[in-house]
Amino acid sequence: MYQICLTERFTATHSLDTLRPQPHSHEWIVKVVLQAEVLVEPGIIVNYFELKPAVRKLLPHQQHLNDVYDFAPTGENLARHFFDELKPVYPQLKSVSVGEFEEFICTYEPG
């Protein structure tokens, strides 16, 4: 089994009603993992130069996430949202991870 991981970052603010109600900013970390048993020509899972802009297009740079999404913008919810957006385009998608800090990252991988 082959896997690739693309890591991107974006800066955005959010607030969490009961946990941290004041808007605050993070440099969010997003990791997208694709997996395949068989490679396509010339020996890749997917073209990195297509994947990278597709992932970047999803990321809400310099926005207040509470204004962008109709769900609480936690790492967990963002990971699931980004997964659901990418899976139809990239069937090889295995998981998406999102974190506010390098030390604490949430991964969504359907069971």
C-alpha cells in the first residue's frame, strides 16, 4: 500500500461558544492523506500539482470561520468537512487531519 501526505497551512480566526467565546486566530494545519495499492503512470498515486491547488482552494484563508461554516469550527468538524469536499474528486483519499497546534491534531478517517 502506498500513501502520500500533503500538508498545508492557513490562518483564520474562530470562536467556540462555550469553550473560548472570544474570537482568536490560529495558523491551522491541514494534512491530507491519499492511499492506493496500484500506482498510475508514471508511478504516482495522484498528481501533486493538481492536488495542492485543490486543497488550497478549500481553505478559508484570513476569514472568521464562524462566518464561513454552519457548524462549530473545531479541528474535528473541519477535518470531516474537508474530507467530504475532497473525497468525490479524490477517491484515494484516506484521511484528513486538522489542528490548531502542531502538538494536537485531529484526524477524520471514515470507519
